[in-house]
Amino acid sequence: MTALTRQQEQGATTPEQAPLLDVRDLRVHFPTADGVVRSVDGVSFSVAKGETLSIVGESGSGKSVTAQAILGLHRRGRGVVSGQIMLDGTDLMTIDDESMRRLRGDHVAMVFQDPLSAFHPYYRIGSQIVEAIHSHRQISGESARTLAVEMLDMVGIPNPKARFDQYPHEFSGGMRQRAMIAMALVNEPKLLIADEPTTALDVTVQAQILSLMRDLQTELGTANIVITHDLGVVANIADRVMIMYAGKVAETGSVGEIFAAPEHPYTWGLLGSAPRLDLPRLERLAAIPGSPPSLINVPPGCSFHPRCAFRDDRLGCGSTVPELKASTGTHPVRCHLPGDRRRVLFADPADPADPADAPGDSGDSGGLGDPDGDPADLGGVGGLGDDGPGGVGGSSIATLSITASAEPGAAVDATPLLRVTNLQKYYPQYTRKLLRRAAPPVRAVDGITFDVRAGETLGLVGESGCGKSTAGRAMLRLLEPTGGTVEFKGEDITRLDGQRLRRLRRHMQMVFQDPFGSLNGRQTVGAIIATPFKIQGISPEGGIRHAVRELMDRVGLNPEHYNRFPHEFSGGQRQRVGVARAIALKPDLIVCDEPVSALDASIQAQVINLLKDLQEESGVAYVFIAHDLSVVRHIADRIAVMYLGRVMEEAPWDVLCERPLHPYTHALLSAVPIPDPEHEARRERILLSRDLPSPQNPPSGCVFRTRCLEARERCAAEVPERRELRPGHFVACHFPHEATAVLTGRP
Amino acid sequence: MVFFVIRRLLAIGVMLVVTSVVTFLLFFAAPTDPAALTCGRECTPDLIDANRHAMGLDKPIHVQYGDFVKGLFAGRDFPDDPVQKAQAPETIVHCEAPCLGYSFLRQAPVTELVTQALPVTVSLAAGAFVLWMLIGVLAGCVAALYKGRWLDRLIVGGALLGYSLPTFFIGLLLLTFVSIRWAILPIPSYTPFLDNPLQWAAGLVMPWTALAVVFAAAYVRLTRAYMIESLSEDYVRTARAKGVREPRVIVKHGLRVALTPIVTMAGLDLGGLLGGMVVTEQVFGFNGLGKLAVQSVTNVDLPTIVAVVLVAAAAYTIANLVVDILYGVIDPRVRLK
């Protein structure tokens, strides 16, 4: 009976046999002093043997809580769990704690986001894996060890016998996540839950881990639940997708259905808000306005309606909770709008159903002045809409035409705004013997050279540890460079004394990554934004207060919130405060250090759009530091790729993404997952072997040679010079070449 | 690790030299003339001079410090006068190798005074330490596991009460009721452990308890806080997710991490106590270092003061070193750096 209804609900995708995992009406509520937090509120889904379900959502959507509820990790906790969870015929809600413990790690295993904090720092990797074995099986220590070593070998850890006896901190991030997967799979579970398994990793490592997970699944036949916010990862790995919003399922279907024909406005917005490597660059991203609701006061009716561009109160968007049902489309969706109307709207979103309704009572969710709560802003969505159905639908081959470079023939004339020449930042190291001696320094930044022209954006990309953040700080002298020069408007700032440097700071500002740590929690945002005026002793026209309110308005914050404290704002709004502070003195240059990487996709798009608008208005130049190539491609005029403290390649954005010449850029581009399942299936990846070498002891010659597929003898002997191979295209490689097909999956 | 210990030992040596120099200087900054205090009421200037000579106080200060250091390593004579030694050896007092000085008030070498007092203090401190660590860590863990429930509130409330009761008050309370009114235990007194271990323990139970109450209260709160923190760590969740049994999760994954900061505190507290427990020793009438210190201060027995300060400083710095080594044992990340 139930199986029948279930099949009806999920269309034809469910196999004939009973599903491995079946979750019905799961609710996890946390009573707090402020009210009940409804983290998961009536979620139903199932996972068949051997399939991969991806649960997608922004932070606070309830996806991780759902996973932990399956493992029974809320037992003894504060959360109140109700509903039904059936695993292979066992009702997980009714069994006792000891039976639940026996299932955990044996039948269901979990891989967590951050493998550094998920491993116990005090115990060896091997003994932690053996502990997982011994918790379920009475076998000798010797055979447990053999089993663990075999498993480490299987997940691709080189020299597993030696690695068995090492501690987690002796592993690199990627190796740690491999070991985590080994630990989860060592008891051959039927179901593996991976909670953001690659979010903490670099793209090249992410590509390795995703391919490993796919291989292991084919080999072991494990069913997977992969929780992620990254639609590219979903397209790469999932069979079916479940989109969550505010503790409820917004939409669920096969990966093809979701990407080809998203039914929920939220899914549609998510797909539009992430910049994509494979599509023509858009002027603006289709940001979803506002921010996710509080789970205590979930908006009445459809919880997405305050942010929805297509809400129609005549259908009950603001009053009745919509059902999750397949009305006209291929798969179930929780939306009041009729399917055919949605399809029309998605194709031409510039004409919302009932514009008069939208801004009116949107105040009920984001009380803190939703910056883009204005439907007029959604006009920008048109950019996506034009090629939306085609592009998103996966037939993107035709749309990939090389866009002409924005600035023809790189400006040769005047001095650049910023000229960085051979910039170095070394950190001295000492031996730890009885008498300390100088050891080789850590070469965080090892001689980088580039120009930034007035009003342009230079994107600085690279994986963690490549020195991009250090470079960003050293070029503002927030860190003292140990070599090289930085000329700002023709003046070498590395030699300036304190007073003159302070005066110069007016013209160069910074936006930081962490929107929590970079704002003083004990100051009001008004005081924070006013700081630059006070430090520089500038009294703007109309007084500081007036200027601050104008700035707040400019970055999309409600000026009335002048006296609020940072903790009263969401992450995206806090990042706006950081931007307001940076633009207060109308600087010529802002270094943005990963300004959006801590934000959810929909919020990320808002901040990126804001940065672009500000640049258009004031002509400020950006150095935009990020690890995400798709984001950098979207915003940068030129892109420089860093590896191990050096710049490998620098070119105009379109040239770098379409016709890169450096093998490292090839690998980086090929590793970026693209939110299009067909495209992902077609793509060949350059998987980099090995880990990043230590910057204290970099390889001789070309620093990339140890991981380069093209490396030859000459690469070890000679450091490749930075050469201008095309106008404005600089490459530091002995054997540069094109490799277009690998990058985008085009035949 | 070996280099680390060697470097730290050298640092401790330097610390002790500095401490001794500073206390020596204080010795001379004192307004009283120690020689004048040695000969009672009927003192003549000649007698005072003779005593000053006998104590070696007639020499310049750096020479005196040199004599002190020499005494520590080679022993010394009082008075250090070869002529007198040759003429009347029976008037010379010889102070054996680790010579911390000679107390003219007590007519005894300071080393002897210290070695008599030290076992009392060590017995007191060690017993109390074991007691408070057991109670504090155990109750702290229970409170953390029952966080927010009545058992937790009871323990935290009890700890607050214990923390607010001064040692002397608990000591007097115990004396009055346990020993005198109810006569369950004898009046506390010190019997050397080797003479009769049972009597040793019986005589120390009350001071241990009095001392342990305050410390246990502090450690309950400390352990509770660190346990709550460590139990909410990702790796504890991992351990549960892989099906590790709950007791093992709590002890192996939670407690071991929480112990790291607790060990630091415990080492320093114990080191501090080994320098003497002024109040406890006074209340129970134990002749430990604390009482020795109080008596020497009131009587301006300067050689004894210097010695007690040095012993206390040594105990504290060595405790510090032990803590640092333990850190490496507990946390492999420290070991490898």
C-alpha cells in the first residue's frame, strides 16, 4: 500500500523493490527560550539501494539536521524528533539506544564536512578506524589493522601502512577526507551519508573526492545521501535531488528533471544565482532577494513567499502552506503557482505576476531591510531568462561563444593604479633543537608581478595555501613585504613611513572574508562605518552621521538600523557593512579577500551584484581574491592564477577561461563542477595527483612540476619566466599549450 | 621533546637563581638587624658584633650570596673563620652540603627545618590533591552529562557553596564536630607515613577534606565547562556516528580532551600548595612549610624565610615543567611541534 503511494509521489524513478531508507513526515524541533526552532518540519523521502540522493539547501534549511536524525544523533539531545524512519525494514524511531548504536557506523555511516575537526586530534588515524571496526565486530587487533590498511589503500591513500600510524594533523585536507571516507566505509554500510563532504576542500581536491565517491559507490553498491549547497556537486554526483527550504522539501525529482526543468521558484533562483563557467558571462546575477527566514517565526503560507518574485496572494502564497505534489510537471513541488504559469514566468521573469503585491508586506521575514526586496531589481534576471531554459536545460553547447574582451588592446598608456613588482613575503622559521637556528623560510608569496589599472578588477585565484590572501595584505602593507615593490599611483609604498602610509590608506581599503570576525561586535554598525572618517580626520559634508546613513543606503542596508549591532544582521548584511566601511572614503582601490565565500549562494549573488554596481558608479578598482573560479570569472576583467606563492598565468578573464595556456589553469578549470548533469557526465577531468608541496621547501624550477602532467626535465632545472605570449596574457611555464576540450567538456 | 625538557630545566635554573638573588636583597632591605635579634635582652654591642661575624653578616653582600651558594653545593661553616676553626673547633657549627643557611633563632640548620616540614606539607597537599581531583573531575563530568537537569543544578549549586566556604571554617567545623563532639576521628596530627600508614592517613583525613572542598568546587566548575565544550566537538559526533559505545565516547573522546586544560590548572595548584599551606597547617597545628614560613616571618628568621621562599619557588616551577611535559603526553600535536 504505502509503496504504491510512494511510487505515485515520486514518479517513475523509484525502483520496484522496497527502498533502503524511507523517511516519512520527519520533524525535528528544538525548544528554545525564544520559541520552537522547526529545523525539519515534515520531510518525507526515500533512498533506494545503490542510488545517490542529494539534499540541497542553504544554511539553516534543515538538511544536516535531517541527516543526523537518521543516525539517531539527536537522541539524548534537546531536539524533539517525530515521524518515521525505516531503514531496511527496521523502524529507527522505535528501537532502543543500544540497537541504534549498533546500526550507526555499521549499517549507516556518515562523512562530515570538515575532516580536521571531525577526526579526534589525539588519536592516530589508524586507531580511529580500528575503533570503528571494533565497535561492531569482535575481531583481533591484527585483522582490524589489516582491514583498516586495506580500506586506506582503497580510498587512494599512498603508503597506507605508514599513514595508519599518523595523526590527523599530519594529513592534508584531501587525505583526511579520504581517511574519513575509509572510516565510514570500513564496515561496509548500506547507506552512507555525506554532509557537505567537499565544502572545506579546494576544487582540485574536491574533484578527486567526488570521483572517489562515485567509484566506491559502483564498487560497493552503497546508497548515498550527499548533503550540499553546491549545485555543481549535485550535478556531478546525484541520481535524485531534494531541494530543502526552511525545514521543508521545496521540490524533489531526478537530477535531470531538477536541472532541466526546475519547478520551484527557489530552485530556479538558486540555479540562476551561481555564476557558471560554461555559460556566457552575465551582467548581473539573478540574486534571490532577502535572506532565509528564522526557523522560529517561519513566514505563514509558503515559507519562501517573502523572497519569491512570482508570489501571488490570490493563490494563497502568503496564507496557505502549499502541498508537495506533482501537479503538471514531472516531479513533486511545493508551490501554489500552476505549473504552466511558472514555466512562462521562468522564461520571462521580467514580468512578475502581480508587481503591486510583492514589496508590500515583505517586511514579515527579513525585518532588517531586505536589500533587494524591490521587484525592480529583478529586472536583472532577464539576462538569465534569455537563455535560461536552453542554458539551464543542459543544451548549452551552442551558447558557449567566446565573448569579446571588454577592453580591446590592454591600455598601454598611463601608469597603472597599482603596480606590484616581484612582491615577496617570507616568514622566517627556526629549528626546534636545543640551540635554535634559522631554517628555510616559508615562502608565502614568492615574487609576484602584476598591474591593476584604475577602475578595473583583477581576480586573484588559487587554492588554499597559494598565498593569495597574504599577497592581498602585503600589497596594502597590512603585512610588511619582505621583498619587491608596490607602486600605488607611481609611488613606492613599501618605503613609506607610518604617517604617510596612514594618509595613503584613504585610497586603498579592504573587505574581509569573515563577516563575523571582521566587525567589532561591541560597536554599532553606524560606528563601524564611521571609523574611516574618524581615523583619517575627515568631516564629510553634512556630518559623519549623514554620510554613514547615505553609505548604508548605498549598500542596501536600512539607514534606520544605524544603531544596531552586527549580531542583529545576517551574514550577507554584515558583509554589506564591511563594504560600506571600505567605500566610505571613496578609495581608488579595494582589496576584497574572499568577500563572498562565507555566504550562501543566493546571498553571494547579492553581494557580487553590489560590488559590481559600486564599481560602475565610482570607478573603484578591485583586487578580488577568491578560490572560486566561477565567481572570479563573473566579476574580474583580468585574472591571475596563483600557485605556491607565484603567479602561474595572468590574462583577460575570457582568455584565461577559454584559452588558458598553463597546465595548472587547465586543471583548476576542469575541476570546477558545473551545475548541469549532462555536462558533468560528458566532462573529462584533469585530476591532479599528490598534495600541495610545502611552501617552506618548494620544488626546484617550476613549483607546479611535481603535480604537472606535462612536467619534463627542464621544469626541474629552470624556473619558468613570466612571458607575455599574447597581448596581456602572461604565462610562467616552459611548455604552455591550449587544452580547450578538457576544460568545458565540449567535443 | 628532550631538547624541550633540557631547555626548560635550564630556564628553571635561571628562575631559581633570580629568586634567590631577589630574596637575598629583600633580606638586606629589612629594617631589622638579624644579629641584634640573636642574643636576647641582655645584649651588648660586642655580643652582637660577634654574632654578626658568626652569621657571616659582616661581609659584603655579594660575598654573602657567594657563601650561600657555596653552602648549597659544598656545605659551609658558621662562623666561616679558619682561625677560630683551628683554635676551637667545638665552637664551629658545620652545615652539610645542601645548606640553606643556619637559623640562629632556632639554633638549627635551615635544611634540617625544611626537611622536617616538607613531608608534612607534601602529605597534606598530595592527599588533598588526589581527593579534590577525584571528586572535582567526577562530579564535573556528571554535571556536564546532565547539563541543565536537576542533578547538574545540584552539583553546580553544591560547588558554589563549597567554593564560598573558607578552608579554616571547614577545618574548624570538622575539628569541632568530627573530632570533639562525635569523636569519630582523632584530633589530626602528623605521623610519618613509613611509621604507620594507617595512622598517617587517619591523622590527615580532616585537613585533606578541608583543603579539598574549595579546590574540588573549583574543579567541578572547570571540568563541567570543558566537558560541555569537548562533548560538543565534531569529533565526538563522529565517534557517536561510527557507533562507539557511549561510555567510551565520554571518556576517550570527551574527557581526554577536557583534561588538557584541567591538568594545567591542577599542576599549578599543586605546585602552589607544595610551597606551604599557611591556613590549613595553622588550623590543624601541622608543622609544615606554611607554618614554618609564618613563624620565620613573625620572628624575622631571615635564613629560614629565604629557604622557604626558594623551596616554594622550586616546587612551583617544577610543577610547571611537569605540566608542560604532560601536555605533550596528552596532546600529540604539541609533541610534534
